[in-house]
Amino acid sequence: MKKKLVISFPPRLIQEPVTYHLIRDYNLQVNILRATVRPRERGRMVVELMGDKKDLDRAFEYMEDVGLQADPLVQEMRYYPERCVHCTACTAVCPTEALTVDPQSRELIFEASHCIICESCIAACPYSAIESQF
Amino acid sequence: MTRTIEEINAKIKAGKVVVYTAEEVIGLVREKGVSQAAREVDVVTTGTFGPMCSSGAYFNIKQSTPKIKCGGGRVTFNGVPVYAGWAAADLYLGCSALPDEDPRNAVYPGLFKYGGAHIIEDLLSGRKVKLVAQAYGTDCYPRKEYTTELGLEDFNNAVLFNPRNGYQLYNVAVNLSERTIYTYMGVLRPRLGNANYSTAGALSPLLKDPELRTVGLGSRVFLGGAEGYVVWPGTQHVPSPPRAENGLPLTPSATLALIGDLKQMSPRFLRAASFTGYGATLAVGLGLPIPVLDEQVMAQAAISDEEITYPIIDYSEAYPLARPGDLGRVSMAELMSGQIEVSGKKVPTGCLASRARAREVALELKQRIKDGRFHLTQPVAPLPGAELA
Ligand code: SF4
Ligand code: SF4
């Protein structure tokens, strides 16, 4: 099973070796897609976790117990369809299939589950129709 | 078969006009042939929606009491400088104008989140803008400073006036260098990372009448959601470009200067855009009706995405330094597939003009003609290099 998450660390937990535990104690494969940690602020990390459902469930329990917040990734890149003019400029810089064009309607399709939040599309969109929440 | 504008307008009035969009007509011609299609269809509507930097609007403000002479003074709308080199109350706002305090590319790449185009979009969306005027004061216009908030309805006149729109054919931009570049053709990644194009292809106004046989000075067009007019050839208009056999130009060529009442326009068809590292610009929705005056008009209006080809240009060196460089040509159909081949490499494509919104323009214009809300005009003069049908 594969899960993409945003893990938020309150300042007191910045030192917690989360990835170490996830790998060692819960047998998970951890792929860190992005991480930001600033002194005295919340740290945030976007990860892809891979492993058995049982192990994943236990890992979630562990994160909750120590006080880490783990949210599904979807909220990270926000797409504003009302701002989008469907030019498709963003599709050329998207490294995954998260941004594609419907060949019939020529409208943009944003598939959040394919997004790895590389943020390439932000600079490419002239209408601020995709923004980062990170 | 021939047909006149008067005949078409009579049919519009009678509610009997037959209108196809420039996309729809391709299938019709394939099915029935040029002659039959020309007999059946009176008008073909085109559309495009994309960034056109040579756009802006002029305004006339109501006088304050005491009166003020803006001409020769300094005026801003929401901090964006407006040209005030005219009479007391006339102002011109270019879509790429920026507030003085915008860092531009000093913080590279600049974001250009607010400029002249955004003022236009704010006004069209019903928001007020703050006008600040400083003048030197005269005996007849003594006031030296004036600050007020204005909505679109508060201006005596608000007129969209674009010196260059609707470029006939445009380059496909790539980047051969080792670093990402930020251009008016969007973000171009290094080593042929992507290829960007900006055209409505088979819907594009001037590509569907490539020899400009039905459009000229005085032509009524769909502009920004309202009626507009072709007032002059656009700046940089190329009268005699090299052409392919089907009449299509091989390089960027014809352009149009357009005018229309901003107060009648809609933010759906005029949108502010911010090109990272390049600047602010206005995306303009433009549609031309093509009267089917003879079979040649129909044959050219039915040109398809497969037949329209564009030159591929390197924007890291060839374009900025005006150096020759031949990376070949590519068709609209290939561009729309999402991937093209350049120098043996597969390159993902992205567009800056919206085909979806261009289609909406063409359909909207078609509807207005069918409803009798839009009549065609006979051009009063051809564009340079062209001969009217
Ligand atoms: S952030 Fe990256 S992966 Fe996600 S949609 Fe944008 S370009 Fe694609
Ligand atoms: S670049 Fe922006 S406006 Fe264009 S399709 Fe992508 S999200 Fe929409």
C-alpha cells in the first residue's frame, strides 16, 4: 500500500527522528518529497509511505501518539478552476501526469493523486490558478 | 458561387443565416466538398484567446472641481502609472505597465502579480480603482492634486485600444541553453525541456483567412466579449510574408489594431496574466466572422490543425540575439498531441493561448450572428499587402 502524506511537526517535535522510526519500527519505505523546517515554527514534510496496511496503520497510531499531524496530501497544491483559462501552459512542465489536457474539450485536468508538489506549475501558470499551500 | 455582405446581412435579419465555427466547417468540407459547403454556409466564425501585450485602454475622467489638467502631470491607477501626455482628462493605460515599487526582475524571476492588465480586469469585475493625479496647475485648471476612487461606470469613456492583436502565425518557443529561461512564451526549461506555442490553430482568426481577403479596415469583430473594430493594420504587420501553397504564411506576419467599448466587455474574455520573469499582460478574446464570399474563402476557412505549421525557435539565443537557427516546423495537430520531436528529442508541449476559450469565442460569435445581434461589415480598405475578395 502507498500513501502520500503531509506530516506537520510542532516545534517541540522537530528533533523526533520520525523517518527513522517509520523505517525501522514499521518496515515502511519512506520517500521524502519535500521538507521545510524553520526555527521555532512548525516543520512540514511531504512523504510517500509504502508498506503493509497493518504497518501503515501502526505507523499512523505512532504519529498520533507522539503528537504529529498527518494529513492526506490532496490539500497541498490548490487548483482554482474558476481562475484557470485552460491554456495548458502548466502541462509542459509537470513531471508527472498530474496536469493533463482532455483531448476533446481541451480543458485542463488536475489529478491531485499524481502530484509530487515539485511546484514547477506555479511559475508556469500566468493566472495564479495553481498555488502551493506548503 | 459568390455571395455579398449585404446578402449575408439580409439573411441574418431574416433569421436564416447559416453559421459554422472554423472547427465545425472542417468536417463539413471533408464530408461535402468545398463547393457544396460554400453554397450551404454563409459565415464561418473564428476565435482566439491568448496573451497580447500590445493592449490597453484609454479613459476620459469626469472633471473635479476645481478642474485639473492631467496632461503633462503624473497619474496612477492603484499605483500603476498611466500615460498622461494628452489633454486635461484623457489617460492611456497599457496592460504591461507596472507600479514603480514592483521589483521587476531585480528579484529574479519577477512575479509581476499586478500591472495595467489587472486594473482592466478589476474594472471589468466591478471593482473600483484609486486614481492619484498630480498636475502643475494652470489658470484654467488650477488644481494640483486629485485622489478619487473610480469604477468603470464613473468614466466618461473607457475604450479598449490595442495597437497589435491577433498575430497571424506565431513561433513555437524552445530553450537550447543549460538554464531555465523566463520569456513571453512562458517558462522554458533547459536542453529542450519543453516547447511552448501560442495560437488557436484551426480556430485562429487570421489563419482561416490567410490572405486577408475578407478582413480589412472597418471590419466588425468580437473583442473582449463586445463588438470591436479593426481600425488599422497592427504594428509590425508584414504585408508580403513568404507563403505556403495553401496561402498560409510561413513566419509571423499579419496583425490587427483593434478598438472597442471597454464598458461593454467582460472579464471572461479579457483576463490579466502574469508571466513569471517577463511581465504583466492581457489575455484577449478575439473572434472574426469570415463571410463566405466565394469558394476560395471556404477552402481556406476549412484549413485544419494538420495543415497549419509553425517555425520552432530557440529563445535562449536565436530569438534574443536575432540569430538564424533552423529547428524545423511543426503542425498544430502535433503540438496539441502534447509532445513533439525537436532535433531527435521528444519534447512536451504547452500552450499559452486557450483552445477551450477560443472555441467559446467562436461559438458565442456564431450565436450572436444567428440571433441577429451581430451584423457583418464591408471593410472600407484592405490591409497592406492584401486584396479583398
Ligand atoms: S506541483 Fe509538480 S507534480 Fe504537482 S501538478 Fe504542479 S508540476 Fe505537476
Ligand atoms: S497554466 Fe494555469 S490557467 Fe493555464 S491551464 Fe494551467 S492552471 Fe489553467
